[in-house]
Amino acid sequence: MAYVNGRKRIVILGGGCGGVVAATKLGRKLGADHDVILIDRRPNHIFMPAFLFVMVGQRQPWDISRSLSVLQKRNVKVTQSEILGIDPLRQEVALQKEKINYDHLIVSLGLQTRPDLVPGFAEASIHPWEMESAVRLRDTLANFRSGRIVVGVPLGPYRCPPAPYETQWMLDGYFRQRGVRDRVEIEYFTRDPEPAGEAHDPVVWMDAESRRRNIKQNYEFVVRAIDPEKKEVLGLYNYKLRYDLLVMVPPHRPAQVLLDSGLADTETGIRVDYDTLRTKWDNVYAIGDCADMPASKAGGVAHQEADVLAHNLAVEITGKGRPVDLWLHTI
Ligand SMILES: Cc1cc2nc3c(=O)[nH]c(=O)nc-3n(C[C@H](O)[C@H](O)[C@H](O)COP(=O)(O)OP(=O)(O)OC[C@H]3O[C@@H](n4cnc5c(N)ncnc54)[C@H](O)[C@@H]3O)c2cc1C
């Protein structure tokens, strides 16, 4: 087993928003009495919400990355490795060079982008949903002086549902600042129906804000493919949208290792108990974008879940304090 003399080993998979918060809190609460280990393929935490600022040149990639090694100061051991497999029956995780056991496993592996799910996407869309593509978009925008930019979303889950609206508005502001907004058309498409309801409803408000900025909104537009030659987005029922620059969000799916290990049950992730974030496997929890929760795939959600789970796990391990309930604030 992973522990000797009551010492527990808590393994956290993923050093994104959820993983970093869970590790920080557990490291602080458990101190040197237990082992908290965080594993990520990258040496750095990358703050993805700031990709939009990279897109418009207000941040550089290094401004939004921090070394995960700083967690060592909080009693967290950081291991950089690809996670190749998870065996919840043996309580074991396979890394590139070793296998490690755990007493408690927190899975916060986010979602992976899957450009291959929309034919033509990889050749056509330059988007701020990954660092490399956000930098490419910044460079493309710098040379874009007139034409039609189409922003849009795919079917299925994706990181941060409001971010495609923020993308439109930041593009609007960017071209206004450059004094060429009247030569740049911006359009948006979404698979969702036209929002209806009270003006303060977030989706109604976001829709109104886009129109106020003279951004045309296309609803119930379901993408089937993209034709990069003709520069057309091809939707169901023969609807088409022409573009000069396509800024479409890539399709997202659970991390490959979760699919291969059979942990992800659905297109949106690992089924969890909505109150405790426990999975159907003993001592395995899922948080953040990889958890199939009735909540946005958002860093704010991952943070709240990590905070509550780390607290409750520390209470369970140390026997000190009281568990708290999960109250999610999400749109
Ligand atoms: C453009 C954009 C704007 C956004 N804006 C906001 C916003 O304003 N507010 C908000 O709350 N959220 C926002 N988000 C969403 C937010 O970034 C995510 O919801 C959040 O990062 C999810 O945290 P997570 O810990 O679940 O996963 P992630 O942050 O995705 O972390 C997963 C980690 O797992 C690692 N990993 C995955 N697979 C493996 C493997 N096999 N081996 C090793 N390591 C692996 C990855 O390297 C990564 O570090 C935005 C996202 C984007 C892209």
C-alpha cells in the first residue's frame, strides 16, 4: 500500500486550475505528515483565461505561465510526466518511468481539444483556446485590416461558455483601437437558440452586448464541416457562413488517458456525486473540467470544487475540523 504508519499519499492529476488549488490547500493542511503529489506533463501552470489577452497582444505567453515547482514550498511534490494510465482497482497511476500507488486520487485533467472532430477545422480555425494558436491569432490579427471575422462554437462541451462572447467583444475593441472597425465585419454563430428572458439573464445580456457592438448573431447554427478552400463554414440544412478569418472554438473531449482507462463515462467527463465529487471508484474524486457536473467548464468552478474537496479530504484524513458543503456559483 502507499502508506506506512498512518501516512497517506494523495495523488493529484493535473496542474491546471483545479489541481493547483487542491494541491496548495492539501499541502498546507496536511503539512509534512502526509504525501501530496501533483503530476502534470508540463513544468508550468498555464492560466488559460488570459489566452484572450495574448490574442490581442496585451499579455505575453510568459506572463501567464508559472512554474509548478513553487508548490514544493507548500509540501507538495511535483512530478513532471505524461500520465499514461489509471487503474482504480489497484489504486495505481502509470507514468512514463514508474507506477505510483495512492490512498486518495484527485483527477483534474481538464478537457483536451479535438480539432479532428470537425473536417477542415485544423486547416481553417485560428483560435485562442490553446496557447500556440492564441499566439498565431495575435500575429494574424496584426496583419488583418479589413474583411469578415467569424467567431463560433462547436457541438459538445468546451472550456468556458462565456469566453466566445468575450472573444467577440475583445476583437471589437481591438479593431476600434486600431481605427479600422468600420472595415471589419464580426459575426458569431452558436448551436444554441436565440436567448430569451429577462434583460439581466447572463445569456440575454451577453447577446444584447454583442448586438450593441454591431456583431451579427447566428443562432442554431450547427457546424458539420469547414471548407478552407472556399472559406466557408458548412452547417446543417445547407446553411453556410463565409469568412476571411475563422476564430472557431475547437471541439473538446475528456483527456485521452481518462477515455483509455475507462474513467470518463460521458462526452463531458467522469460521473461524480454532485455533492461529494466522489466517482464510482473507491478513493477517486474528479474536479474541474473533467468532472461531469451540471456546471460550466470554468476555472472558477474548478477552484470552488478543489477548495471544498481538499478541505473535506483533510478533515477525513486528520480527523480535525468539520466537512463543508459544496455551493457552486456558476453560469
Ligand atoms: C480562452 C479561455 C478563456 C477562459 N476564461 C475563463 C474565465 O474567464 N473564467 C473561468 O472561470 N474560466 C475560464 N476558462 C476556463 C478555465 O481555464 C478552465 O475551465 C480551467 O482551466 C479548468 O481547470 P482544470 O483543472 O479542470 O483543467 P486544466 O486547467 O485544463 O488543467 C488540466 C491539466 O492536466 C494536464 N494533463 C492533461 N492530460 C494529461 C496527461 N495525460 N498527462 C499529464 N498531464 C495531463 C494538462 O497539462 C493541464 O495542465 C477559460 C478558458 C479558455 C481556453
